Amino acid sequence: MQSPPTRASIGLAQSFSPRRGASQSWPAASARGLVGEIGARINPATADYQDLWGRQFAAREAEIAALAVEPGYYALYGCSGEPGVADFVAGMSVKPPDPVPAGLTLRLVPAGRYASFPCAMATISVTWGRVDEWFETSGHVREVARPDLEYYAPNASGPDAPVTILVPVAGSPC
């Protein structure tokens, strides 16, 4: 099993390419769309992710995949305005469709810099803790207007499956 990243292995990304896997951030030229089956408010600490992905998303996965511009899956966590609660979308990166298929949710992900935190499925919770530690010590500021993302590689499952957590970064460090 892959161990959680240390502070030294965490850094800012310059370009987005989940297929290459190393550096992660949205292209500066345009926003991306994320289409998913679920547009729910959840408490990330207590959510039933097996149900969200395994039942709810899986029921519309083929339809969403037909709109996808790249393989792989994303979990989007947006600000809900309620403490401890996030707006959640399970989906794939798409060119925004017009119209959005009935029953699906479209969330635009604005261009910008994201800090990239690679981990394994089994270490997501620990890695999120390291994200907070990194922001406390790095001199960077988390940008709360853009959503946090988790990227899951296609055809990867199980506790050792690679995951990349992408967290928006505002401006430059002091």
C-alpha cells in the first residue's frame, strides 16, 4: 500500500494531465465542466461513498462517459455555505453540454492553480489531513471560491488505487 505523502512531496502543479499523472492544474485558457449524477449536499466525514458512487453514479455512468473529454472520474466538493457540509458531484470531465441531460448536474470548474496531493484510495482521509498541514506551513492560501477535487484514474479500484487530491490555490505565497 502506498503511504501518505510527506510535506516535501507536496507542491503546486503547473499543468493538468491526469493521463501523465505528475502535475495537476486546470488549463489557464478555459474552465472545464464536470457532469455527474449526484448533486447532493453531504458531510464528507460521514457520507456513504459506496452508495454515492456504486449505486447512484453507476446508474448513469455510461451516459456521462459518452460526454467525457478524458477518461477518469472526479469527486467535486464545493462550498455549500453550511459548516461541515459540502456540495458534492461525482462525475467526469466534459465539454459543457447544452442542454444538460435531465437529472444530471453540471458544475463548472474554473481555470486556476491547484495544489496536487497524490495518494492511494486507502489513504485519502490521512492525505486530506496533510493538505491542511501543508496550507498552514507553505505560505499558500486555499482559494475557497473554487471547488476541491479528487481524481480517480480509469480502471483503478481497491485500496492501492491511485487518487490525486486537487485543492485550489490563490495567488502566490508571501
